[in-house]
Amino acid sequence: QVQLVESGGGLVQPGGSLRLSCAASESIFSFNAMGWYRQDPGKQRELVAVITNGDITNYADSVKGRFTISRDNAENTVYLQMNSLKPEDTAVYYCNARKLAPYEHNYWGRGTQVTVST
């Protein structure tokens, strides 16, 4: 099975920064896209950022200008640099990887908690 392992979460003050990492168990070239989602209790999981195998990126409006998604193919890792963090960014952040062949499938990490608070 494909495994995705997130790290880098924690407690940070408003205005601070964190960098999340997602290490994949296989070459990230095998995925059509990778991304980050987040979810707080009582809320639906939402897309935060996505990066395709062609390095096309897309962000939720709420994080544009503050978050940056990137990938290191040699290390099979995708990153999410989070700057100017706000309390509303508090959530469990999940790494996602998508394959389209031989059939469409989404893989998920277990999540890492990000808490933005004083």
C-alpha cells in the first residue's frame, strides 16, 4: 500500500510560520497530483493546496499569498510552507496523493495537527 507520512505540525502563534512535510513511500512521479487538505471537528474537509506532476499549483482563496506548496522529487516529499498563520488555520492537515491509472484512487496520510493560538 502507498503510505504518506505527514510531519511538521504543532502549536504556533498567530503570524508565525510552519512547514509541513509529506513523505511518500514511492516516487511522487507515480502520482498525478499531490495536495494538502485540512479539517476541523464539525467541518468538512477542504482543499488547501495542490500541485500536479507538471508543477501546476492551485490554492484555496483563504490561503493564497500565505501558503506555498512545493515538491522535492528526489526525496519523494511534498511540502506546505505556511506563513502569516491565523487562528482559523487551525485544523488537522492531511496529505493527499492521487493516481488516475490503472484506476482513479486517492491516498491519504494520517494527518498532522496545526494549532494557531496565543
